[in-house]
Amino acid sequence: MIKIQLTEENILKCNDRCQEMVDYFNEVGVGEYGHNKPKSTMKGLKGEVAFDQWVSDKLPDSLIERSYNDFKNRKAPDFKLGQRITEIKSIDKEYWRDMGRMIPPKQLKAYKRKNALVIWACSTARKEDNEVWLMGWNNAKDFTSFNSKEVVTICNNVHLYREQDMRSMNSLLEAKKPEEKKQYEKVRLI
């Protein structure tokens, strides 16, 4: 687990982007798309920005494709690391123990088909809270090979219920030393 401190500038960007997203989805008739609310959107944005901040220190920009800002393209992944689609899933810190590592079945099916990586993040919707925790990651296919079960919360989900089945953030990349960033050619794709 890695603690990220978002800058005040990034928090303000998250707040502005959250409002843009809510306005856009209300305007196009999707409303608060599905069951997502502005607070959920803010938590998600914080997770994406925190991951961006973390991975930018680990990989050269040429290996990072950032799509999370293009919220109008709902089919675009949050990121691509090398060729791997990478999705960020954020949840409120207080719910992590019981509800962390969950994905709705339709999303999970699409993630498996795309061989996506899933990054787990914890944050809050409070603007003044700049801490985000990158808890770990999984291959979407881990939900087949590890212990997972279907659960119902505010929607149907598939829960990777054993925290030890989540991989550590540091294991995501074949990291050497920061000064060797230019030599990185591959994102670890296990």
C-alpha cells in the first residue's frame, strides 16, 4: 500500500473535473450515471490522479497513455501502461475492509476480455482530504483464478474477498532505479 499526497492544485482540478462530469452526464440525459454520485466521482478522480502521480515517477511518459481525463469517451480505459489497459477502482477508506476489491460483473467481463489491470485506491470525497492510498492491484483474470464471489451491495458485484490475493503496488512494475527510467521497456504484465 502506498500513500499519495495530492497537491492542492490537483484537488482543485479534481473538484472542477467532477463538476464538469456531473454537468455533462446530466446534459446528455444520463443524469448521475447509474448509481454514481458527485461524491463517488470525486473519489474516483482522486484515485486516478494519485495513480498518475505515482506511475509518472516510475515510468517514462512514452509508456503511459492517460485517458482518464477524456470522460466523454466512455469506452476509453483510465490508462494504458505499455499495451496494458489499466483501470482504477476507488472506494471510500472506511469501506475498504468490507467492500474493497469489487467490480460489477459486466465491467469485470469486459476487463477480462481486454486482459486489464485493476488498481485499487482508497480516498474520500472531501476536498480538504488530500490523502489517497493505492492499496494494490490485480489482473482482471485473477477474479477467476483467485477466490472471488458474487455479492450485492448497491448493485451486483464480484468481490475478490481475500485481501492477500491482491498484489502489492511495488510488484506492478519492473522497477530498477529512478535514474534508469529511460531503460524501462516493459510494464510487468503478470
